[in-house]
Amino acid sequence: MARLSRLTLAGYPHHVIQRGNNGQAIFATQEDHRYWLDLLRDNARKYFVAVHAYVLMENHVHILATPQTVDGLPQMMQAIGRSYVRYFNAARGRTGTLWEGRYRSTVLQAQSHLLDCMAYIDLNPVRSGLVESPAAYAWSSHGHYLGRKVDKCISPHALFWAMGNTPFAREAAYAKLVREGLSDAQLVELTDATLKGWVLGDAEFKAQLAKQTSRRLSKGKAGRPAAPLKTSQ
């Protein structure tokens, strides 16, 4: 069966996962993390992509972002991917691929899924057993939303601004959302939609998107069963 084309639409939030080839580490030092974040900041600006959240794990990254143009997100990811591989290989005297093929992504309905996706991203290091609290993890955007640092990569979504009338109110409301966490069903839903490329939203939202693309937006009839997905990613 032909691989489903990746869906990218301007003006809608996208959840992106990029993984290391065969699960290999893509970050080993603090400099690795900083270099990748510099690439994210610079290329998000260059290609007009608003980055709402991110987390850098040892062997994969998550990004939540809204591109202003249909080509902005793939151009940003391609630029980051190529530049980072050159840096990573040169620093270690290695050659060859680093990424597990193309990045995976899904378009999601902001009103019902964007804040949950932010919490999903922030809680990734906790689910993986790296820290007890997302605030203790250095390589995510969580600290920005707690008011603990100014992250130049981040452009908060309007739904975050609507969480309170003051910075303190917004920070407290978002911290509460993350503390409450997500259900197992939400974790599976967010992971499954992103890895398989299905739109995450209600029927009305999918009907709206169907007017803009001929690509299939939802899972069709059952075929070959898919391998189980890990919700810790």
C-alpha cells in the first residue's frame, strides 16, 4: 500500500514527532540540545511557523506548531534536520543517517486538543521516568509557561492567553492543567493520530478540512493490523 502523504495546512496547529533512526540517541550533550533549539528558533522565524511547545528527549523530539503557509512546517523541519545531522556527524566523526525517515505529524482541532497536546508534550519526560515533575526537565518549553524563563522559540497560542487575565493567572491555570495530567485514552489518541497522520478533531472539523484537501483525513476500513503504539513517546 502506498504511504499516505503527510498533511500540512496553513493556520492550523500540528503535532510533530521526529525520531532517531532505530531508536538511537540524537542528543548526548547540552551543546547538542542548545544547537537544535537554535535551529528551531531561527528556522521557525524564517519559515513563519509559530512554535507553541516542544520537548527534546534522548532519541526523539515533539513540537506543537502552527505554520502560516502550507510549506512552512516541512521547510522548517527539513532545514533543521539537515543542519543538525551535519553538526551531529561532524562533532562525532560519523557519517550516515540520523533520523528514522520523515517526521510524523497530525493536524489537530485547537479548541478541543491544543492545550491537552501541550500537556502531553510537557509530561513526556515524566512518563519516561526521567523526572518526577515536568518543571524539573530542562529541555522543554514548560518553564516558559510557568514564567521561569523566557524561551525565544515560543509563540503562545491564543488559547493559552485566554487561560487568565494576568501572567500569574495564566501560569497557575496552565500548571494546574499539567498537574491533572491526561487519561490513558488521551495519550493513545494523541500518539496514534500523530504517528499515523490522522486528523485529530470532531466530525465538523474534519468536514471543514476536507474542503481544503483531497487527502484522506481519518482511518478507513480495517486492513492489516498495526503494531501496538507506545504511549511514553
